[in-house]
Amino acid sequence: MHYSAHCSHSSVARHFASVAKHYRTLRDLDAVSVHRVASMVCEPRQGMHRPRILDVGAGTGRYAEAVARTVGALYGMDCRAVAYDASRSMVESGLTKTPRARLHRVVGLAEILPFATDSFDAVLCFNAVHHFQLDAFISEAVRTDRPGGFLSVYTRTPEQNRQTVWGRHFPGFAERETRLHSEGDLCGAMMRCAHLSSVHAEHRPWTIDTSLTRLLAQARGRYYSTFSLYPTEEFELALESFRQGVLAEYPNPSAIRARNDHLLIVARKAVVAASMRQAAD
């Protein structure tokens, strides 16, 4: 993942280096939203060529793989996907012998994309935009998108974060996580970009079936980088308070159904008519 002005580069880099090897076992994946993004990749307007997608802040490449697999399985299209992330440890941990969707993996910053202008049909970002310098990322994402392509940002807002099992029961979790953007801030940043013709926000409801055992394992494994903001002793006290709060709310700790709603913002890059381009020249 990438880095924010709210948190030092070195601390975030250390966090993702430490969780890289077991990251996939800790994280959940919103398959319904993956299907939604894959359907947009394969809209008729994308043309007959193999779709090209770039996932920025891809981590180990989980979502990039899922979108590429879904494009292939549901639409019979061979998707060319790039998983791009600032953490070399996260990128390299995605290189396993387990057969997965074929990805090209690149290490680099979200604010400086080393790709040609108009080179992708879609630029995607899943659960990572809060680590970026927002305006710089949007500018680069739109530059690399082809005219008529789209930028999609999947994230959680501060309000949604407060409604999760973590926000409701883990002491200080919602208050410490100051990096998340509001829907208004995200949409406003995209609307400021002159090259985007439309901006649309979708609230994506998501319910996760889990257990107290898994939740505790996710917290200890630093499921969210928010947990890295806690000193060790304070984390242990908060974790015990979390355990007690969850037990008080859920009568069966082996069968917990919890909200994990997200926001999906989709923006289209404007298509400039050839005559307008010529006139501008």
C-alpha cells in the first residue's frame, strides 16, 4: 500500500512489510463489488480488444486477480492486469506457485505512475486511496486511462468505518483512523479534474460472516494498518475490551454477522472528438 501525510512513510512501510506474508489469510474480499467492477470493464464501449486494467495500491494483488478472473469467467475475455504497489514486500508476497490470474506486478508510488498516457481501459483502487496524496493520484490515474475509460475507487468512509464491528467495539479504532476520506471529499477531488466527464458514487452494502476467533486473529495480525497506531500495551487492553464487547453483542461467537459497507466511486474519462482536438491544435 501507499503512504499518507497523516502517517510517516517508514511506519507504514514497516507495517506492510510485517504483514505481507500472511496478508491474504487475514483479509476478506467483496466478491459482489468485484463483479460490479468487472462488468464495467467489459461494457460494449470498451471495444473488442483485450481489456487492460491497472490496480493501484494492489498489495498482494488480491483484487486485481479477482477482477481479471471474473472478466475471464463471466465474459470470456482475457484481461491484461497490472498490480501496482509501493510495498515491495507486498508485491513479492503475491508471487507464489499457486495458480492465480496472470498479473504483471510493479513496485512504485501512486502519485507517479510509470505508464504511458491513455494506456489502460480502467484504473482501479481497492481499499488504498487513504494512503495516497489524493489529487496527485487522481491526476496520474486519469492520465494513464484511455478516453472513455474509467477510474474506480473502492473504499470506506469515516461514517462506514464507525459502523463496522471494529468501529463499534475496538476502543479508539474509529477515532485513530483519520486518513479515510469522506464521500464528498472523494467526489469533489474527482470533479475538480477537468478530464473526467462524470462522477458517480455507489454505496456497497456488505455483510461478513465471521467468528470471534477469526476477528481476534485478524486484529493480532494487524488486519488493518489502523492497528499499527496502537502502542503494544494499549493494543492488548483494547483487544480485550473488543473481545468482551463482541461477546456482549453476539450470543454465538462462532457465528457473527457483521456489516462491512463500502463506497464505490466511478468516474469516466472524457472522450474528446477529433474535430475538437484538431481545433485546439
